[in-house]
Amino acid sequence: MTKNKPKLHFSRKLLAIPYGLFLAFFVVVPLLIIIYYAFTDDAGKFSLDYVKYFFSENGDSFWDFFTSSNFRTIMRSLFISLASTAICLLIAYPVAYIIAKSKLKNKSMLLLLFIVPMWVNFVLRINALKELLQFIGIYNRSNGWNIFNTILGMVYDFLPFMILPIYTTIIKIDNSYLEAAKDLGATGARAFTKITLPLSKAGIMSGVSMVFLPSMTNYVVSNYLTYSNVKIVGKLIDDYFMGDLWHDGSFIALVLLLFMFLVTWLTGGFKADEITETRGTSLW
Amino acid sequence: MKKKFSAALGICLLLCSSSFTACNLPGLGSFNENVLRVASWDEYIDMGGEVYADEDAEDFIAWYYETFGIELNENTKPLYEEFVDWYHREYKDKEGYKEDFEKVEYVALQDNETMYNKIKMGDQYDLLCPSEYMAIKLKNEGRLQAYSADFFEKSNPLNYYAQNLSPYVDSVLSNPNVGLKEYLAGYMWGTTGFVFNPDKIGKTKEESREIMSSWHCMTTSECARKITAKDNARDSYFMGLGMYYEETLLALDKNATNYASELARLMNDTTPQTVNGVRECLRDMRENIYGLETDEAKTDMIMGWLDASYQWSGDAVFILDEAESESNLELEYSIPSSASNIWFDGWVMMDGADEHISTAFINFLSLPQNVVRNMYYIGYTSCMAGNEVYQYADYSYGDENGDAEYSLSYFFGEEYAPLTVSSNQLRRQLFAQYPDEETTKRLVVMKPFEHEDNERVNRMWINIK
């Protein structure tokens, strides 16, 4: 029976087809649509009118940008993202390190404790957090508290995304490096800064981009936790689309995209020469 | 390679998340011969089942059985499913009967704008239930199909819609200014106004009522950080117009022949100069209020965490009911004394729809027993009048020992006697469901903004909020 079955000849290239199609339909095409809307008017002609509106409400001056609400929204998002990422990193690194280095047999159980919250729908979690903030009495109390609550929500939401990649890199660091360092007289702290930290850089970078980028756009958190009093870039785009201003919305989406490209590039996301260094320690 | 892959994946995820959250694009559908495709914003048809298993429903179920002789329980099917049997029973042997008609596909969309975006992307439905402004917009873009004269013919025994439509709603819908006469079959209607706690705004209840009868309550110190506005450009702009034009509106002569048209003109004004004036009003409002919301304020009002909120009347009724039962709060509903909004949600046929089945469906929904079921389930006020609907209002709000009379003859017809109710209902649920005739005179239909005005208003609002 089996002998008669025609043999399937797979080349490795063929295996890339599904992903190629996925890439084309869900990345390239939408991107082209966004670019198209950003630089055309309703008649479908090339136009920079909507680019102007990005810089000021009336579209008459580029210099008004620095006093415009779009600028304030972008700066606010940037601040929230940076703060959330920094706090996530400060919390996640020690946690990942401790779990990775723990002598416990069931480390994965420890890790699980941090991952389990991810299994609960995040809108539910954010709603629960809202109730908690209301109970404590800092919910929508002032603008300062609102920013604080947004950052808190982002950290709460994205912390596992920071812990996981760092944990995976640390656990894969060859212990003999550390032993060698100790043999050569390095203190624990020195061994950490000279070996563990540099070798876990890939995890940090990955974690940073996993937290920084979504926290620019995840407006569910800012909306729920501040009674829509804190507006971030993601919400801005949504507002434009809901207001039937697709061209404005597309241009901001494009700006955001370029921005994210920049961040990915800066965190080394596109570097090919790191392959050897991170082989076996890559994640996701 | 792996790095590249993860970078590409990262960007891809971001793209997906930003584009999907921004415009929400599930699969598109198209017309189907034996299926009636129906969409509304929000869940807008009685879904049966659980709602009738609830203890709170017992009283209603008993009244319903007494009135219609029909039993409701947890096995009651959604109305749109019941339609199929009804259709085959009632329309058999009638002209145009479709033997192969199978089912109704019903979709509840998030809001009018989502509905519009889906249609713009090519989604097709036989029947849509947008709000009036979206219906006008769709009509102006040539996406709708008019009902034939037969549908409005009262003499046809199956035309329940034509027979039961309230004379008041009919007069508003027939207004050539609105321009929806042959295109829209009214479904639910209501006003916008303020739900508030009279004990928490001013020093006395009277003072609170006084404050809440003006659009300027949004900017007064009494309401500072106690009140919410709606997170959308239309409602906020309307509110801004109310503040901007309040003195002008109050100075109008209510008995003048051009009062209605003047009211409509002012409350639909989108000239650049007015937009600039409204911007200042809304900016003051934005600094004064507790926040913008789409749905959250309902819970907050019910729990007593919030003291006032700008709401649609249907939601106001829900809030008033729940606040009373959950938190023992006696909230009130007010409609600003200068002018306010009257809104409609109604059935329109998309161009290319199956008119026969579509109109049969609307007639089915207009049967008194179904009107009442929908009103109970949704909590909004139906555009349908008729004896049983009047009885339902009496059942809901009537009070034999009441100290006030409330006339609804403008809505149901001259032959209907005033309801005897307790006087607090004149400021509460009954007033929210059926405003009195005097109030209806200052209600304005808010038309969709013309293209350029829409951009101007939306940009202004997005920049302020």
C-alpha cells in the first residue's frame, strides 16, 4: 500500500510559500493601502493635503506642529511607552534572573506564575485593575494620576513579554563561562556585568521591542484606566478612522510605522551579524 | 535569519493590531437568495432565551401572557428566528411568496460608524438599522433602495408597520427636511439629555434641576468633575452648539411659524465661524468634566460614583431603573430647555436588497406582541403606537393612586386617555421614554454633516478631546 504512494518532494523553499502569502496579504497589501490613503485625496489623486493636517488642525502651517494636540499626543505616548518599558525591564530582569538561577527543580512552575496572568483575557484584567484603582481611590483623580495609572496598566499588561525573552536567554547561557570567570578571579558582580548581562542583551532587546511598541498603541489600557482622559497615538488613529477621516488616520499610522521601524532598527532588530552570537538563544 | 524573521513578525503584528483595532475588518458577506441579511448597531432585536429565565422578568411575562396569550420562557427563540415560521405561515399563497426562504442572518455591529465602514468596504445586507443621520448619509451616497408605495398602504392587512406607526413619528419622518420618507421605517426613537442625581448637584433638588436644564451645566462649577460627555464627534458637537447658541435659542418665539426651521438651522450649523465658537465651548467643557465615555458611565451612574451624565434616553431609562433597584438612588432625566436632539433608528434597505422579505420582516417586527418584546428587551421606545403598546406604557408607569396625569395623545392618537402616574415619573423613566408634547417642540433632528463640514467638525473634536 504505502509503496504505491507517490513521493512528495518538498524543497525548503516550498515551505516558505504559506508565510510568503501571509506576508503579502497581511503585511504588504495593508501597508500599500495605508500609503495610498495617506497621500491621496477622496478623488484618488495624489495630494499632500492630509499630510498638512497632521502638522496643524487647519493645515496651514508646519511650525504649529509643536503646539498642536497631535504633537502632545505623540510626546505623551512616547513618555508612557518609555516609562512602561523601563519599569518592565527593571522588574523583569531580576525576576528572570532569579528564576533562571534558582536551584528549584521546577523552575518552570515559577515561570508559570508570571505567565498565567497572560491566559486571562487582557480586557478583563484591565477592568479588574480599574476596579482596584477605584477602590484605592486613585482612579481618574487628576491628570498626573491618570498618566501613572496608564503606565501601571501597561506594565501589568506587558510584563510577561519582557520576562520571557530575558529568561530564555539567561537560562541558555553556558555555565562554563561563569565558572571560567570565577576561576580567573572575577567577583560575582563582575561576572554578571561582563558575562551574563552582555549575553542576555538579545533577550533585553527583544523584550524592549515587545513592550515599547505595543504600549504606544494599546489604547484599551489608557481608555479604561483614565476615563478616556489620556489619549495615546493608537487612540488618535482610531479617532480619525471613526470620524471618517481615513487619509489623516493613514498618515499618522504611517508616521507611527516609521517610528517603530526606527525603534526596531535602533534596538538591533534588523542586524544579521548577531546571528552567530545569538544562535540557540533566540526566542519566540 | 531568525532575527529578520522576528523583526518582520513584529512589524506584521503591529500592523495587524493597529489596522484591526482602527477599523475592525471581519469577513464581508453578500446578498443571498434565500437568506435575509440583517445588521443593526448594537444588539437590537429580542434574543429570547435567558432574559425570560430571569426572576425580574416574571411580572412582565405574566402581563404579556394576559395581554397577548403568548407564553415567554427560557426556550423562547430570538425574534428573527421566529420570523421564518411566521413568514411561511402568513405569506403562503400571497403574492411574491418565497417557498425556499430559509433564515435570517443577524449581525450586531459596534456602532453606526462601524456599519458605514463595513458597507464602504463592500459588505452587503438586505436590511440595516442605522440611526437617522447615517441613513441620510447612506441615502445621499445612493446606497439605499426606497420602499415601494405598497409598504405604506394601510389597507393591506399584512402591513403592520403602516397600521401601527405612531402619528408623531410619522410626521417627523415625513418632514421633507429630513428626507427619509420612502427610505426609512422607524424602529426606535428617543431624545438626548442629562441623567443626574438631584441631591448631588445643587444645594436643593430645585436648584439641581435648574442647573441641569441648561447646556451650560457642562461648564458650571457645580458639575465640575461630576459629569461626563459622550466620546463621539456628533454628540459633542451638538452639545457644543447647545452651549454656543443657548441664549439665541431661548430668545426664539416658540409660537412663531418659523420656530421649527430656525431651531433646525441653528442646531445644524457647521459654518467655520460657528465651529470656532463651538470649539471654545467644548474646550471649557473638556476641562470641567469627569471624562468622556461611550458606555462606562452607565455603571458609574448606577453605582452612584458619578452624579451626572449626558445620555440617550433609552440608556437613561436603564440607568434610572437600575440605580433605583441596585443603589436605591432616585435619579432624574432632563432635556435642556433651549433645544435637544431627537434621534431615530430605523430599517433601511440596501440597494439590491430583497424587498419582499425585507418588508415582511419589518411588518413582523411591527406586530404589537413583537414591539412589546423588543421594547422590553432593548429598553428603548418603539416608533410603533397601538393599543397594546399604550397598555405596556400604562403597565410600566401607570399608578392608580398617582397624583398626575400624563397625556400621550400626540404619540398614540387623540382617542387615548392620559395615563395616571405618580408625579415623579414626569421627571423620570416615563418622561425619558415619552417626552411630553411641549418638550417635543424643541427637539431637533441632527442631520449628517456634509463632507467638508464633517472633516472640519471631526478634526476640531479630535484636537480638543
